[in-house]
Amino acid sequence: MKNPKKWDYINDFKMTADGKYTYMGDWYCVADKESYRKTYIFFSLIAFINTGLVIATGLINAAGMNNTFYVILPYVAQVCSVFSLLWKSIRLISSGKKIKAYVYETAVQGIPAALISLFIFSLVTLLSSVIFLILHGFEGKTALCVLFIILQILTALSAFLSKNFYKKQRWAKL
């Protein structure tokens, strides 16, 4: 069965007299219009910092990241979460000052969920790598393992703090 709400926003587009479609639905904007630019710059930084941390973590050849499924699978889920966050953030930022209702529903309301999943998968990846280190040791990669753990902690902390910032941000319906 199709999701009836999925394409509901199509009804918000109306044809004009000259045959072009125009959006007639609801619009949203940052409630504090003076800090719009600062807010969007901060949104961009949050998305790119989290993405950078996850990519940097994946570039580290730490023990367990080469051949251990219980370390690799949570990291893959973490990568999916961060790219979901990046996609939603880019969609939000590229919309400009005024955001269409369907973009608001998917991007603005979806970003906290992406940050929560990133936070959870960062902790699961951290826990699984620590379990691997307890069971199998550092495999001669002590510095890389420590760096991997530090980056996982920073990713989890960044996602948690970013989620709190997003929750505090207020949006106004125009």
C-alpha cells in the first residue's frame, strides 16, 4: 500500500494562467530572522564537522576495522546516518530563508533523528571496537586504535551537542 502522505505536497502546487506551476502551500523560516545567516552557517558547520569526523574515522586502519563484522557494521550504519544528515542539511540550507512545508517536514524535522542515529551508531562502533581490543589486543596499532576511539568519542559528542542545538532552534510558519 502506498503511503498517502508521501506525495501529498503535490497538491500544494497550482497551475497559473500561463501554464506554469507555483507553490501555494505553507512556508517556514527561522523564527529569529536577524540570525538567519548565522544559524544556517552553524547548520552547515555541524553537518560538515560530523561528516568529516566519520570519514576521518574510516580512514584509520585501526585493529578490527579490516575484518571484524561487529566493528565494521556499526561503522557502516554510522556512515549512512551521517550522509542522511548531510543530505537533509544541504536540502535545508539550499532552500534559502523561506522553506516549503514539505522540505521543512523532511529536512528540519528529520535532522534530529539523523543526529540521534549518528550518536547511537558512534557509541555502538566505539563499544564494539573496545570489545575487539579487549578480546584481541591492539595488533601492534596502539596509536591508530587510540585515535580511532578518540574520533568515535568526538563524533558521538558532536552529534549529541548538535542535536541539542537543533532542538533549541525555533521555526515560524509564515
